[in-house]
Amino acid sequence: MSLFPPAGQLSAIRSGRDRVESARSPASEEEPRMLQHGKRPTITSRHGMVAAAHPLAAAAGARILANGGNAFDAAVATAAALNVVEPYMSGLAGRGVATCYIAREKRVRTLDFVGPISKNFPVDKLSNRSQLQRGALAVGAPGNLAGWCELNGTHGKKKLPELFAPAIALARDGFQLIEFNLEEIQGVAGELAGHKQLHPEWSRVYTAGAGTVKPGFVLKQPDLARTLEALASEGPGLLYGGALGKKIIERLTELGGCLVMDDLMAAKATWRDPIAVSYRGRTVHVPPPPCEGFQFLLTLRILTASRSTARQSSGRRRIGPSRPPLFRQLTRATRHRFRSPTATAICCA
């Protein structure tokens, strides 16, 4: 089985007979052969590879693959680790989709775990989007945990405690912040300083009470480690209807939120068929709406139509700064797909 991973850094598997080979890509026939000193080599693997936005999260997924887990297991372990190393970007309280190739079924499917808007959401009292950027009203029903558990429960091989183990260790023992961590934490420090209800807890969790962090700071999150341990032991019911969910609802209510337990219980993971188009002999799948992947498919459709009107030169044509006409074509197609009011018409090919 394999799972289409998010873009990011690559971490290859190396365990036992799993041997990773690095090789330099052969030079293009159209370009002179040049020395590759100082460049990263192409990374390949015979037995699996994990991509994630943070190297420690990719390593967590790679560890699961090396220990006999499959791609679904690795995806869950990677997502749980991202909750620790990039809490401002990913987390079990978020929502999302997963587009997967299921080998035993020989088909691509999408798992939708975007929870519904709260039934108590005061849409008539909001005048602009900025009111949803901070505070309790900006918090929706958490769907990620439901999605992770559905991926693992339906197609995984490992148990949740093993998949959460790397994330628990990272949260308990800590990790050194990298540049992007520092940028994100420092980027909101000034704004949150004005929120008396939010800043003290934020400062305690992410800056050890200092209100700021520096390179080399080791971020430890013992509360998160205990939460992940409890979820691994008791399962998603701890959040959806259980003690953790009740504590979250109580705190959000104190801060002026609108979520109730019924909203948490309505956060389900649902399997759907993806939408797809054919492009240059390949089928490209993306999640269906409300995901905005259809905009990408629209771009490919526009490019396909443009290519069909011109005689193709021999060999593969590359799109980039070295091919100005094709680069302009891609730019126009991308601009068009963002402003087209009829983009949803392209749904399936």
C-alpha cells in the first residue's frame, strides 16, 4: 500500500535489508553535463519513503515503516509527530483529508475528516473574517484524530500506542527549535501579548514562561505527551464524548466559544471518491470539494487544451524559466483557475 504524502522534506528508510541508495540524476540531453558539487543528491529507496514538513516527523513515519508498518501507519505516526514539532500548523484538533491508493482494492479513495461547522455558530453576529482569526470562535470541531484512527483502523497494521510513541517521546523529551519554529512562535508573540486570556498559557507551553525563544531552545510539552498517551491508551472516545472533549468544551465556553459536545460527536471521518483528470498519460487525483484541489485540476485541463493546439516537439518538454513560452502558459493557466467562477464544472475526466 502507499499513501500520497504532503510535500516536504524526505526521510528515507534504513533498517535491516532496507537499503537506501542515493544517486545523481542523469544530465538532460538538452543541457550540458555539469558538476553537481554542493547539491543534494537524489534520494531513492527500495522499500518506502516518507515526506513531511519537519524532518523529525518524517523520521517518525520512517521508523514505523522500518518496524513493519504500512503507509497508513506511517501517515498516522507522521501526523502525530507534526502535532508536536509544528503545533501551529498541524494537530489532532485540526481537520483535513487524505487521498490514498489502496492496493488491495486497486483504487484511489479520499478520506474526508473535515468536521461540520458548529450548530451554534453565530454567523449573523460576525461582520468580517478578522473576527475568526483569533479566539474561541475560530476553533472548529476537531476532525484529525477521527481521520487518523479511521486510516489506521481500516487499513493499518500497527496499534495506536506504537504509532503515537515517537510523538510522545518528542513531546516529553523535547526537541531543538529550528528556524521555522522560531519564526512562527516569535511571529505571534506580540499579538498574543494583548490577549490576557490566551497569552499566559501560550507563554508557559511554548516559551517556558519567558515570552520569547532563541535558537537552540529545547521545547518540551509534557501536557501534550500525557494527552497523547491517554489517547493512545483509551482511543478517540476520550475526545469525542469523553473527558478530554468535556474539558475542551468547558475551556472554549469560558473564552466565548460556541462548540458543544454534539459538535464533537458529529466530527466523523468519511470515505469518498476523489475527482480526477488525465494529464500527459497520467491520472491525477485530488479530494472533492470542499477541498480546493479542483483548482489544480482546472489548471491541468487548461494546459492540456493549450498543448493540443500546438505541434509537440520530440521528447519531453520542461516547464520553467528556461522555457519562457511554456512558463507563461503555466502562469496564465494558474491565474485563470483562481478567478474562474465555473471551476467546479471540471470535476471528473
